[in-house]
Amino acid sequence: MLSRLGALLQQAVETREPSVDLLEAFTEHWTGITGYYLEATDESVPARQTDIPWRLRQMLDILVHEERQRPPGDTGPCLEFLLHHKLLETLGTLGKAEYPPGMRQQVLLFFSRLLGQLQHPLLHYLNVHRPVQKLLQLSGDRLGSGTEREEVQFTAVLCSKIQQDPSLLPHILQGKSILNGRRAPESPRTEGLEHPSGTSASSMPGAEGLEHPSGTGASSERLKHPPGTAAISTPREEHLEHPLGTSASSMPKKEGLEHPLGTSASSEHLEHPLGTAASSMPRKENLEHPPGTTAISTPREEGLEHPPGTTASSERLEHPPGTNASCMPRAEHLDHPSGTDATSPPAQPSPARRDGNLVTCLVALCRSKKSRVALKARENVLLLAGLSQEAAATCLARGTALCQLLVGHLCDLYGAVPAGTDPADVLGMDRASWRSQGDGAGDGGFPGKESLAEFLGWLDFLDELVMGAHPLVANAISQAVEEKFFQGTLQPQLLQMSELAVLGATAMLTGTVRQLRSPALLHRLVLFLLGPHRHPESPGDAPHALRAQLIERCDHLSDEISLASLRLFEELLRKPHEHVAHNLVLRNLEARGYLQRGAEERGPPETDPEEDGLELEEDPYFTDGFPDSFGVTKNPSPASTPLGKGRVSEVVSSFLCLVPEEAKTSSCMEEGGYDTYVHDALAMVQACRASAAPWGWPSCPRPLDSCHCCHPMVAFYEGHFLKVLFDRMSRILDQPYSLNLQVTSVLSQLAAFPHPHLHEYLLDPYLSLAPGCRSLFSVLVRVIGELMQRLQRVPHARAKLLLVRRQLLGLVPGEQMDHTVLLKAVVVLEEFCKELAAIALVKGPPEGPP
């Protein structure tokens, strides 16, 4: 029984199906693809309805299977056939011709799968990266085309390969001169025989760019033919290669002529599929014809430009299927679209166009309306920009149009935002994300919201790109943004005279400041707006033009422009950049010139702060400095006397007692005291401390002796910015409610900074001010004095104050009444003093047992 079973098994083994010849199957499928162009009669049949996609998948499966059966690094006969006979060049030509319809999509898929699934390094081969370059030139030029998904998949595979081997990037990018009909500069890696490690090739005259994988070679005197082909020896016909089913008769001076499968050539007439023909010309080497194409070789036919979307190599004339070409002197490398012909007159020069490569293709796909395509393309741009190899970063930053394309699109999107967009809508936009393209377009909103969202989203993408890019690439992009967007686009709009345009430009600038996070872009923006100056200001200085203009607009006749400008500076102060606070305020406080020179330093006040506050309320007439009758003088600096528990309480009480009781209304509404602001103040102070941590600010003020030595005795000038803020604060009783809120918000932001000089100048009520100087506390004292006089002239002032507060809280409907601006200003003053008290409390040491 066992013997019979063994016999059956032996018989089964002996009669098993013979193994498939992979090369024969591979060439059979290729012959089937080329045969389509010989047999097809209906040119309108889409490629997906033919057997071409199936055959391409079978060819890919054969290549993958072959690679798995061979040792790593070794190439099989099928891959050699694909490289040796330039199948990718032919497929690229067929994809360019878009015949049958949809062929470009199939070619892109085949290239993507071939490069993605084969482990063998292919992009080093000239016969691979040259058709890749040509295919990239065809991609990304037509937004909304049906091949965007395949194009982004193709570029993703290339970027993945470049990430694995950054040295490939120059190979992929260098093809732009080849694509324009000009020879690329000869180099060992572009024009010679290029081989991955472990491969070699013999010299082959007349077969430029022929490469041989590992273990293969080419003799200059031996003609290699795949199975089933034949060749006839002819004089001067070396290296003539014929795919399966082709033959060649004598052709004098016809070296290196290659014919695709199913074609033949003779010395008098070269046969081509689909009824095409080409006349032979002497000294035409390496003439290649894809299936269904014709070519005429003519002498001295170099460098002719081609229309957009066409390509030509420098050594052959390519014609899509169904075209005809006759002799054209001086017309080498001319490509004719499907259904066209060429005659003897010279062609007209084509319009100028941008060279296409991986970068231009990716940037074009980044602008796609298909969110998934755009997202994938942007991720690939981030991947390329983040390459750590310096040579690749240099190539990307200096050898491509990446920066110009990215920033040019940013300027286009900025210009697409409607000029009449409401600044309030611009400032009300949430911070955009480049990953959520199109999210803000479909929810209605205001006119122009979609354009604004696209601009902010692209700006966020550039911001992310600069943060993650190699320093060389990041610097190049930042410089391009500064030159083309900041200086070329924003500055002219910010400096114009039209109030409506200024309002819109300021709002857009505020949105731009809010959007930026990358240190490189933020640094350039800050220097663009404020200038590089760090020395103390003086009234006679020649100002930085844009800085002076923006600060002056904080005190503009138009309340809307003033409000927009104040919001801009508040946004700037929130940014983690030391130069903002230093340029606007700190450089003028370094010498502590606001203090009275030689003043006696006295101890802590002996009188009760609350009693002193009552004296202030009763007597509104006083000088800028804190009056001696108030019973309080400047304490020693924190360097000698730390700000302890008692000191903090005194400062808090001083701010809380500024507004007289008859002007306070919060207690009548059962609202909390200043402690309601403590939570927000704590968050603001902590954010400022986190931003200022790396700036190296001192923890205590500079000694006055040191200040006197370093800075000669000059009149103190608070600086342009603080002057405008204090002027605005002094007119708070006559300004609109929204403007008063914004002025106090900017001052609160400044008071939250942990610099000791700024803290002293804005939050210390016990300063002995130098003659003619003012501090925030002294300005508030003057305002309170004026307030008490004006409230005496308002009948039923307290009742009206209470009604206004209820209206502001939305508890009662608004109604017209006299003195509304004044009454709202009183409410703002009361709340501002409570906020300053909360900030002083948070910045002081924690309360605890003595």
C-alpha cells in the first residue's frame, strides 16, 4: 500500500506543470501592450476598459516575484529587460500622449507601484530617473485634473525613497534642463553609466545612458537579443537591439537604433505601427520609437523649445500614436501632439514656461481643492524640507523654486481676500490649521471667509514648514516671506493713506501675527514692524517709519483704526519674543530715569493705606508724583527690601482705593472684589514668565549708582509707545467703551511681564518720580481727580452708574441717557484698578504667616 502511494506521488512530481519562464511571460505582456496600438481602431475607448492595466499589473507582479527569488542586490532578466529596452521611457511617452484616454493615470500607478514595491535601488539608473523627471513635468500643471490622486501617490513614493537616501534628491531635481530640450551638464552621475553599488557596465558606444544591474555587462561588439529575436549583421550597425518579434536589415550608419516590440527597420523604409512612417537620415544614433510613434532624424536639430506639457530628449524625436512627420531640417527633438504633423517651415518659438520637477509638482498639488490630495502633498513637502543632509537642504533651498512658489502662493491668497472684509470678522477668526483645509468654507459666516481661511491655513503651513525644516531651508523660506510678503505686500498697504485700506491691512496683519509660531518667521516679522533698535529713545530720534506709523495710529482720529492698532500691539506683546517688550518699553527704563535722583530712601509708610485713600478722594488736586500728604513714599528697591507680605498688601490696597466709594458700583451688584480677576491674572503672569524665562531678565532692579554710571543725566522719556498709552489713559473719560477696554488690556499685558523695571514703573505706587515724569499710577490719580469733579455735575450719578453697569452686564436693555460715555469709563476704571491689584498680588510672594 505504501509503495503504491509512493509511486503515485512520484508520478505526480514527474507530471507537474513545467515552471513558467518569467522573462517570456514578462515580454509577452509587454508585447500585448504594444500590440494594442497595432490593433486598436477606436481611440475613444478608455484605458481602464482595455487589457493594459491588467498587463501592467502582471508585469509588476513578475518583477516583484523575480526579486524575491534572487539574492538581495541581484537583478533578474525581467528587470534587466525593463532597463535595457527603456520600457519606462516608452510608458512615459504613452502617458504623455494620453492614448488611450486615461493612460497617464495607468502609467502613474505603474511607476508608483514599481518604485514602491521593488527593494532594488532603481532611481540611480538614468533610464529610470529620466522618465521619472519627465513624468513629473506632466504632473501638477492642471489643478482639478483627474490624475491628482495618482500624482500625489507617485510623489509620495519618490519622497519616501529620497528620505531613505537623500543623495537621490539632485537626481530627481536635475532633469529640468533635459526636459527643455537642452543637454544637462555632463557629470559621472547624469550622462555616464550610473550603477548602484555592486553593479558594473562595459562601454557601449552609441548607447548613451545604458545601465546594467549587478552581474550584467555589455560588450561593444556583441548584440544581445531577447528570446525569439533575430538580427542581421550590417556594416556600422553595432549594438542594434531588437525586442521580441523584430528584425533588422542592413542600415548603413544607423548605430544604436532600437525598435520596440513588434517593429522592424530596414535601410530604405522603417516600419511603424498604426500606419506611421519615418524616413531614415544618416548619422542618427540611438533613435528610439515607442509603439505607435514615428520619428524623422535630421541633422543639426538641437534645442528646439516645446510647448507647455511636452518634453523632448536631446537625442530622439518622439511622436504620439497616429502622428506623421516628414523631413524637417534643424528640427531635432521636436515633439508633435497627437493628430498633428510637421512640415518644412521652422516651428514658432513656444511661450516661456516654468520647468517642472518634483518641487513644482508638489507645490501645485498642495493647492488642490481636494483636501486629501493637498494634505498628502503638504506632508511630503514637510518631509523633503526636513531632510537632515546638508547637501540635500542646499539643493532644495538654492537649486529649486520652492521658496518662490510657496511665498508667491501666499501673496496670491492674501490678495484674494476681499478688500471689504469686516476687520471684526478678520479678528474674530479662530487660529487656522493647515491640516483642516476647507473646514471654514461650508459653515456660512461672512463674505470672504473662505478666502481668509485659505490664506491663514497656507500661512500656518509655511509656519509649520519653517519650524520643521533644515536650517538652510528654513532661513531661505523666511527670507522669501520677508522680502515678498512682509516688504512687498504688507508694507505698501500699511503705509497708504486710505483709512478703509489701513483698517483692513491692520486687521490682516494682526491675524498674521496671531498665526505665527516659528521663531524664524516671528523674528523677521518683529524686526520688520519695529526695527532693530535697542538703545533708549529720545524725542528727536529719526524713527523707524513703520513702527512710528503703527504707534501713532493707536492715537488716531478714527477710533476704529486706533482700536485695530492697539489690538495689533496686544497680539505682538503676547508673542514669545524679547525684542517686542524691549523695543517698545524696556529700553527706555534701563536707567530708571523716572526716579528722582538723590531722593532719600525712607521706610515703609506708617499711616493706614485706607485712610490715605480717603484723603485722596477728598482732595482731587495733586501733583504727578504721589503726594506727601498721602503719607506714602518710595520704599527701598526690592534689591534691599524684598517685596514681602505687607508690601504686597499695601500695593493692592493702593490700587483698590483709587476709585472713590461713591463711584464704585460692583459692591452694589454683589460682585466679588478684585479676587475675581486673580485667576485670569495668574494665567497671564504665568504665560509671561514662561515666555521670558530664556531671555535672562534680572530678578531685581539695577542699583541706582550703576544706572548713574552707565547712563548720563538726561531727561527721562517714557518712549513713543508708553506716551501714546498714557495719553490715551488720561483721556479715558471721553473715549468709547470698546477703546477704553483695549487700552487697559494692553497696559495689563505690559504689567504682567516679570521685568523688575517694568513692574516698578507700572505697579509701584510708592515711587518718588523725577520732575516732569509720570507713571501709570500717577496717570490714574489725575484721571480720578478729574472724574470726581465731573461726577459732581451729573445728577443722580450713582443711580445712573448702577444702571450703566447693569446694561453692560446685559441684565437690562440698553437705553439712551446723558453722560453714557463718562459713566461707562467709570466702570472701566473701577475694573481696571481691580485687575492691576490682582496682577500685583499674583506677582508678589505668596501670602503666608509672618
